[in-house]
Amino acid sequence: MKVGLVFVTATLATISAAVSEEVAKVDLGYPDVAAAMAGLRAKPGIKSSTRSGWTIFEDADARAVWSFPPQDHAAYPTAVRRRMVQKGDEVFIDMDVRCEAAKPACDAVVAEFERLNDKVRQELKR
């Protein structure tokens, strides 16, 4: 597969009185973070692992990797879904975040994943 530029698109939803309308915009296919984790655990063909305390689910059919922080993480509960999408010679990392923690913690976890996405983009350019 020839790879061109990698672009990252992100959608973030946090649950709080001020931004509750944003939650409806992020469709992870589950009503909340707990349902996403339970659904992925029960879905056939999903590989699960733990890395640095994070629960990771790999859905090869959907070309998606889901990440959930441990309960002691400031952004708990959060679900991050990243999907590799190829359009022609370009590869995109499509990232959706459903964060049910306080906004500062949600902002921090999104920034952390954006840095990870940048690393992937740089590696694919080589």
C-alpha cells in the first residue's frame, strides 16, 4: 500500500452542563463509555490488551483501535476510537473521543492522542 500524507480528524464530546449538546454529535455506536467498553468486550473477533493501564480493543474489521483509561486516570471514563481511513494515496486517522470526565482532563487526553497521531503521521511519511 502506497501511503501519502496522513491527516487527523477529531471529534470530541464531553459531558457537562455547558457542553451536553456536543455529546449527541459524537456517535461511537454506543450510548456512553461504559456501554462501549461492554459492547467491545462482548463483540466476537475483538482483540483486547492492557498497555500502561489503558484497556485497548482492536477491531480489525472496522480498522479501529479503541482506548479506555484506567479508573484512576483523570479522564476516566473516556473512550477514544481511532480509525485508519485510506482515500486514494492518502491515509487519514479519524479520531472520535467520548469523554465523561471534567473538561480539563478531557482536553488533556485529546491533546495526548493528537501527539500520538502526529507521531504516526511522521512515521508514515518516512
